[in-house]
Amino acid sequence: MTEQNSAVVDVWDLHKSFHGHPVLRGIDLHIAPQELTVLIGPSGCGKSTFLRCLNCLEIFDRGKVSIGGINLERTSVPSPLTGEFHAKVRQLRLNVGMVFQSFNLFPHLTALENVMKAPLVVKGIPREQAEAIARELLEKVGLSTHVHHYPSQLSGGQQQRAAIARALAMAPKVMLYDEPTSALDPGLVEEVLQVMKKLHEEGMTQIVVTHEMRFARDVADKIVYFEDGQIVEMAPPKQMFSSPRDERTRRFLKRFL
Amino acid sequence: MITYLISLIVLFSITASTWAQTSSPKILRWGADSEGGAPYAFQDPADPGRIIGFEVDLVNALAEELHVRPEFVQNQWDGLIPGLQRGNYDMVVNGLEITEDRKAEINFSEPYYLTYEQLTVRKDTYDINSLADCKGKVVGTLKFSLAHRILEAQGGIEVRSYEGQINAYEDLANGRLDAVLMDYPIALYYGQRHPKLKFVGGPISQMTYGIGVRKEDRQLLDEINLALEKLAQNGRLREILERWALWTVPMAEFLHDKKPSTALPTEYDAYMKAVGMRRTWKDRFLQYAGYIPLLAKGALTTIELSILSMLMAVVLGLLIALMRLYTPPPFSQFALAYVEVTRGTPLLIQLFFIFYGLPNIGIKLAPFTAALLGLGLNYAAYEAENYRAGILSIPRSQMEAALALGMTRLQALRHIIVPQAMRLVIPPVTNDFIALLKDSSLVSVITMVELTKVYGQLASTYYDYFGIGLLAAAMYFLIGLPFVRLSRFAENYFSFDKRVPNMARGSKKPRVLSLSGLAHSFHP
């Protein structure tokens, strides 16, 4: 597979269960740099869990994840979680930016401080430099006039854009989005999608779990359909939406189109 | 923190100077409880900063004979023997009766005073003239006293035991008791002077007061006995007792001294004059104003102790809470056990244990250190629970967001979780501080003289639990007040919702951090 060699995200045979109930049942996925991949599927299909396994907010049971050259592998169940493993998890997280459905901004910090915090604490870069980066990123997401606002003083769309800026501040190689617009009022969805589209144009590798089918169709490079903890079908949007191969995909998409 | 505590312990540890080790010029430290009241060792009603009493005079005379300088050490009466054993002072002179069980613990000198129990009743009581008449009556006395044992042994008497003599005689005067049985000196100074009360019957039983010293201080005991002998021979002892109106028949028999009185009861008269004065409002005002410096001194100790132990509790509590929440089992279980045990046992017992118990394993702490440790360690358990509640109320998603940004758990706690928990924790912590301020009164049991102790001393001296009580209560209230204000200020400071740097969206009402689930409300 040539794709595998050039990929920035590689996942081999990923398994995860909660209390004996399997949620991910052998996921293989390889994502090339600059690609925007959209994960779709019915709720409970495991797509969010998959995303959370990529940066180890959930530790997968078995399989291998490689992001930007950092490899995490668990071979047997149960395999012990060593200190070495945890150190690698942190390295891997530095390659990955995460955007949550409910934004999860730090409510005690202003938008600017939210964006500056991780570079200051984790990378230890000088305050002036961190602030310059933060201001630049907030401007990029259209919040240059709101840098000193607290999250409670921002609208949902503004909060999510600030959250994207916060993730970008760590200069990740991949951005993960877990239903980034599901908690937003319909009128505010577009401003967030616009930011993601802009990042796509700039060449950021992005993996998005979403129900925004129009966004998926117009912007994604690849659509991945999840069901029952497995990847059912994977295709470019045009093919996926016009002629899905699998019956299950067809049934799912019918509800949206 | 632990090393800090250890260094504290080392710093404040006092090495008990046993008598033999003290280098000259010798200081002879003697323990007594000035709250015990007249005529033993008590605060001079005319000058409350001074300790007077027949035992003070006796110790001074003894010290002169021994060529030492006496130093008074305040100690709760119940704890006089443990205090002696742990080396807070070298002898006890405070109406300590020579009894067999006490002799098992410490050595006693030859008796310096012999007296008896005296029955006191209301002036309009005619049916009680002896101990036998008390059958079926309610009789009050001091707890742990010989009189208490006598009343119990008599049988058929409803015995009420009191902490202080004043309350017992007050209850007799206002009819809650039918009689009071107490040591003659106490009865003389507190019972007889009461306008509604009178003595009835003759001497009951006999008791001997001796000077208590540690078992190992044999040399000191011999020196004291020699000096006492000398004071008895040259008439100094009799003179002291006579000036306090305490010369008794048993005493005269004991010393084979049948001569008529020579000295006038000058000290007794002075005391009766000082406490019995009919006062004008101006006098009263001046009198109360005179208590303030003493109360303020006690209040200062209370403040100092409360602030330091709260600081300790707040720091230690955070560590314990984090340990319980974020460390693997042996540590988290230790933290849990610490909280459960500390919270589940009385502070009073913890204080006793630290002050009187730890010397058994060689850890001898100064009273202030012991009080600080006792209060600090106890309240740390409560603060830990406050922090834990605060931290748990921060949504898990905050920790996840911080971890996803590459922070370690510790960094996430330090920068994200704890600052948010802080605001939620301020009101209960303030609450605990106010509680601690008042709980600090318990440390008087380990010889600390703080606000409540000063109140007790003054009240027992002046027969005035009301006015002085109001003064002391007002002081506690005033001490707490600034901290309540401070906490309100801190709460505002930490409530990030109300900090509005830029009123662009000023119409928005402040959002309240929800205590469960999602922290973020969505703006329509």
C-alpha cells in the first residue's frame, strides 16, 4: 500500500470494548497529509470512541496507532500500561489537536488565555511569543475583537472557534473534531464550518465526526461510514453519496438525502 | 510539606528540664490552674494581670528557702499531673489532695495544708444540718473531688458535679440545689460570702494538700520537705494561712500549734473588699475596660493560632484531596483513611493525644506547636473534603480538554482544575475557618491561655460569667468578621463570570457554573 507510507495517521486493527461490550472491532484507517476525512454513521456506532482513541482519551485495548511518526501499540489483552506508554501518549497528543462537541473552553480564562495556556505550560515558550501566536490564531478564526472575553461572554459559535484556535496553538499535525457543530444553534454552524474549510485550504489534516452532510459532500476528501464498531465503507464523497456500495450505507444516507 | 512539619516539630520541641538538670540560678517552675479561683492561685481582682493566693505566698516562701526563683505555669487542673510528668513544670501546688491513686503516679511532699469538707445551704434551709440530712436531696460539688466521692459513698443523695464552684453556689442560691459540699477554703471564699447562703454542720472528713513532684525528682522532694519543715517551725506557714483566714483546727493539731492567732486576715479582707464592692456604673465601665487588655492578649493567641492552623489545614487538605483523587491505591487509601479517622474522632482527644500522649514515644511538643498541629491536622481532613467536592464538581471534560492539549495530569490540575474549584471551595472553607476560630478554645486543655481561657479566669475571679461573657463573645465575633468579608472579596475575585473586562456583551447575565454535567450553557 503506497498510501500507508505517506500517511500521517495510520490505524491498524484497533479494538476497544467497554465493560466487555465491544465498541470498536478492528478498525484499519490510513489518512494522507492534508486530507479532510469525515466519519459518519448512526449514533453508538463507535465513531466518537474511535476519535477519542486516536489521542488516547480512551486507551484502546488492542491494535496500533501511528500519528506523525509516534507509534502506540498494544498487542495482548490485558497488556500493562507502562510509564513508557504514557510518555508516548503525551508525545502523540502533541501531534493531535482535538475539538469537542461542547467546546470545553476553560471558563476561568479569557479567549486569549485559553489559547495561550497550553503553549505556556506544555511547551514553556515565552509569554510574549505565546500571546503573539494566540492573537494571530484568534484573528484567523475571526475573534480578534473578542480576545479578552471569557467563554461565558461568547456565543456558541465563537466559543467553538476559540476552541479551534486553542487546539491550533500547539501546532498539531492532525486536527480531530468530535461533532463540532452539534451543540450549536443552526445559525451558528456555518461560521465554524467556514473555519474548518479555511484550514483545509491551508493544508491541515483533519478528521471530522459530523452529521453535516452538506459539509461532508462539499469539502471532504474521503467519507468513512461506521456501523457497529466497524468501517463499512470508505469512498470519496461523490461516490459515497451517489452510489454507496453497501446496503447499510444506503439505508443510513437515505435519511439525510 | 512533611519535611516542613518535621522541622516545625523539631524547632518547637522543648526539652523537658528535669529539676536535677537545671543549671543555676535555678528557676523553680510550678503548675496550677488560676481558673480554680480563690484562695489557691488566682487572678487578683484588683489587678487581673497578677496571680495571687495562699499557694502563691507559700511557693514564694518556699522559693526563698530553696534560693530559687519561682515561675508560675498555667495548666488546666485536670491535667496538672500529666503536665508535671511531661515536664511542663517541676511541681504542682494547687490544692492537690494526697490520695493513694495519685501517689502511684507522682510523689507528694509532707502536707502543707489540712482541711475538711464544708456543707453550705440556703439561709432559709433548716432541715439540713449534716451529711446524713442530705439523703434524698440534690447536692452539688466539683467533679473529680473528694467531696464527690464522699457524697457518692453516703448513698441516697442526688449528686450534681460542676466544673466550677461559682456555678454550684449560684445554683444553690437560685434553688436548683439543696446543698453544696466543697473544700473548706472554697466554701469560705465563694459560699459564705454569698448573701443568700450559710454554712451548716461541722467539718466533714479530712483532706491534706501536698506538693506534687515527679517520681524521679527525689532530691527536689527532699529539699521541699526540708523547706516546708522550716516554714512550719518558724511560723511563716501559719502566718500565710492566717492572712488568708485559712488556719483550721486540723492544721493546728497537725503542727501542734495551739497558740492564739497573731496575724490578721488581711488578704481575705482585701479579697472580700475587691469582689464585694458596690459599684457605680462608671466603676463598672472602668472595670470592664480593665479586662480588655487581658482579653485582647488571649484574643491575639486565638487569632495567631487560628490563622496558622487554617493555613496548614488549607495546604495539607489540598494535598490530601489530590492524593485521594489522583494517586493509585496505597496512597489514595491512605488519604481516605486519614480523612475518615481524623474526622471520626474528637478534636479534644486528638489534642490530648498529641500533647500528653506523644511524649511517651519521645515527641514532646510545646503547647503552641501541639495546638497548631492538633487544629491544623484535624481541619486538614475537613478541607480535603471541601477540595474534593470542589474538584469533583468541575466537569470531567475540563480535564480531557487539558490532557488533549498535551498537559500532564498535574499541569491540568494546577492550571485548569484547581483554579476553577477554588471559587466553589471558598464559602465552605470560610465556614470552617469560623468554626476553627471557635474550636481553638479547646486548646486550653493543653495549657494554652487563649480567649476562652482568659474569660474563664476572669469570670471565676469576679463571679461574673455574664458581662465578661458578653465581652469575650463580642471579641470572637469581631475576630471572625474581617475573614467573612475577606472571603466575600475572594469569592468575587475568583468568580470569573463576573469579571467583565469589556462590556461589549454587557447585557448578558452572569453564568453560574453548574455543579454537575456540562459546564457550558449555550447561548440562544
